[in-house]
Amino acid sequence: MNVLIEKCNVFTDNRGTLLQFIDKNVLQKNHTMFGQIYVLSFEGKHVVRGNHYHKRSHETFSVVLGEVEIFLKDISTGELFSEKFRAGPETHFRISIGPNIGHAITSISDFALVVSHSSKIYDPLDEDKYECILA
């Protein structure tokens, strides 16, 4: 499955936490171009985002507040994967997925925030988005 889960670098001092979400080295390692970064909010438990896949786009996610479950499916093999992720000083992970990986994110906590990078800038005339119901 074209998925990579890595622990993010986190730096903490008396002011708080700095989460190193993504940089040029991560993009190069994943053979990914810079497209856009966005933040997803989940306003309540069991809110679902995604349920689709992309044929050309790479995406990377990290939970910055709350807890979510991420569901993945390799479109070509049918292989399934799911894991829960909770934001916390020692638990920040970067989940990178390639093309043809179905994905859905469901909130477990009352509120959650997920930061995401996409290799493709959103274009309503070329969404590169195909339905894949996972949650």
C-alpha cells in the first residue's frame, strides 16, 4: 500500500509546542510537489471527511487537536488499513498517501483539527476526486 506513517519532529519549551509537519525533504522523499496546505475541522464526534481517492494527487495528514480514525484502501489491491491518531506532545504523526489510496477520516473526539498537504491545488474543474466509501 502506498502509505507512509512517520513520527513528526516536535519541539517543546515553556512557550508550547512546535510541530514540524512537512518540509522540502519530506516532499522529495515522497516524490511530491508542493500544492497547498489546508486545515480540516471536525465539529463533533463521528464527523466523516474524505471517502474518496485521487488518481494524481498525493496527500499528507497530521492530527493537531483531538482524536480521529483514518481509514485507507488500496484501490488496485483492495487492501484495507485503519488506525486511530490522537494529538499530543509525543504522538504527532505524519500520514502520507499516494494516488489510488482511498481515504476517510472520522472524528472520535468532540472536536478535532487535522492539517493536510495536497500535491495538487484545488481546482473545481479538475477535482481529481473519486468516491470510495470507507466510513
